[in-house]
Amino acid sequence: MNALEGIRVLDLSRVLAGPWCTQTLADLGADVIKIERPGTGDDTRTWGPPFLKDRAGQDTAEAAYYLGTNRNKRSVTCDIARPEGQALVRELAKHCDVFVENFKVGDMARYGLDYAAIRAIQPRMVYCSVTGFGQTGPYRERAGYDYAIQGMGGLMSITGERDDLGGGPQKVGVAVADLFTGMYSAVGILAALRHAERTGEGQHLDMALLDAQVAMLANLGANYLVSGKVPGRAGNAHQNIVPYQVFETAPAADGSKDHVILAVGNDGQFAKFCQVAGHPELASDARFAKNQDRVRNRAVLVPLLEAILKTRRKYDWLPALEAAKVPCGAINNLAEVFADPHVQARGMVHQWQHPLAGAVNLVASPLKLGATPVRADLPPPLLGEHTGQVLRDVLGWDAERIAQLRAQEVI
């Protein structure tokens, strides 16, 4: 059995934060019923190219963006702007344990689908609202998008090259505020389900992208609160550890620039690095012997290391450093990532059978549970693919009743 087998999730979220949360629950075995707008569905279905290609090599209407966030779910189309659609959602909610939505504050109340309304018909419901700024506070009615949240939440002020080296604000390459909010939401839902098992009582989770982004400031947030000093951008360097950054090496065989990541986390690793580099004297130098000294003398040490790293090629440095147990790494493009034998050995790409394309490779869940393996049986669904199935199996409706809703364009 999967860990969440027997848990049913009614998913009214779209785009990224909510779907990332429910995808995690689906991977763990929950039956996730994704409610989508008839005719259009989740916005990310159109966020391409690239689009999935069918067996003839032609683009389908399924964007890769959507495919990457909706595996192991079932799709039901329902127009929640209409009373009949709202009634259908409430009927489904009676048979679900979790309700996830990421509409603007107040929208679900207008549809009669807010926590109070759902709790009245399902007291055990774990109801998770995901918004940009939360259900309370002066910004609660604002729309919150990842890019803006990365800026407002301080991440862009500490991401990018140093200002004195020509840098400026830089967002992260993926929508981390959305993704972390999705992960925090999944954790919160699991905790709330545990509470519901013990007490029979559901609860409302108020999840906000800005909250998650502020929490993600982690050590730099603590640095500021402890010291009162506002940290700036440090490029690829670490604010609290030296040497912990990208270094240029000797050019690659084709003459292009090449780099390694050196991630020395303690004084012993620094001494080992100095041995591999042929400069053991640096480890005994009072300016560099301890990490706090290396941080204070960063401006002196880093240029010395830059000159040393340029004396050998990347693929000379990496095996020597790895043999000495000095943390290091290459900077791979995505082709190199998915060709990496370790990534392959860890099963991070899985092949699904898609009704339009046949075999489709997608990123797999990183969760690896010994006794309750994650699911990998349902590819991202076509729009409304499971509408009839869910209404028949979950609600017990007959074909005539389902056909009537289709004729009314409620589903």
C-alpha cells in the first residue's frame, strides 16, 4: 500500500503552488481529484512551448509545464461559477478528506465553497487555502505571484552577483516561492490529517507565498535578526563559509571557460583541499586556519585560490578532490543532469504511458519510502479525462445524470 492510500483530495488549485502540493500527496498515494474549468482547464496547460508531441510528432495541447506538476491525479471538469457546479463540488467534498484551493481571498465564499461551508458538510475536512499573502494582513486581497514574492520577500536582494562587480537583483531560475509553499502546504496537510484521525476534527490551513519566502531566508534571515546588518548579494559565494563558491579552472579541451564548485564546510576539509592543491601552507596560515578567519579575510584568500584553481582543468580537480573527501561538483546543464549515471541510478526519471503520446519520460518524485513506495501509475491527465469515472465511482451517479450535466455544460 501507498502511505496515503484511502485519502481523497479535492483539488481546486491551478498553476504551481497548489498543484505542487497535491502532486506530492498524489505521489504518496492519495486519490487527487483535480477540478478544472470546462474547455480550458488549468492555466498551465497552455504555458508552452514546449508541448507534448503525439505519436505522429505533432504538438498536442498538453504543455510540458502542466505535465511536470500534475502526475498521479484524476481530472474532472466542473464550472464552479454556476450553482450546479458549486453543488457538485459540495457533493464531492462529502467524500473527501482534503480540500485545496488557491483562489483570491473571498472568492470561495462567493461560490459557497469556503471553509465554513465545506466544514458544515464534512467536519473532518482538512481545508488548505494557498494565496500570495494569506487570509489576514493588509495585503490579503492582493494577487501574489512568485516573481513579485521573490522580490518582496528579500530573495532577490541576496541573489545575484555583488553590486561592486556589476551585479543586480536576480530571481531564482525556478519559481521557488511557489514550490516551497507547495511543499510546506503538503507538510501542513499531513499534520492536519493526523489531528483529524485523533480527534475527528478538521481545520483550515492558511498558506501564503510571502510567509514561505520569508521562512526560506533561513540562515540569512537569522543573520539579519541577530546582527541588524542587512546582507547583500554575494554572487556564487556563501555568506558564512569560505571557500564555498564557484571557481574558474583551466580552459576545457575546446578552449572554453570551465568551472568547479568548491564547497568547503569545515577547517578539516580546507586542510585537505590545500593538500590536494599543493599549498598546505595555506591551512596553517593564521589568517585562514579557521572558517571565521577565512570569512574575515575573504578578500585576501579568494584571489589566491582563484589563481590556484586555474592551474588545472575541471576533470583533473574533481576526481582528486572527491578522493580527498572535499565537497565539490561540476555545473551541469540539464542534458548532463539527466545523463548523469547517479541521477539515473536513483530513478529520477520515470516513463509513463500517455494516451496521446505513448511513452513519456518525466521527472519522478524524489520521495523514497522503504515500506510504502510512491505511486507512479497515472500520467498527467487529459482535461476532464476522469469526469464520468469519478462521478460514477465516487458519487454513484448513473449515465443519464452525468449526460444531463454535460448537456448543461456544467461539466
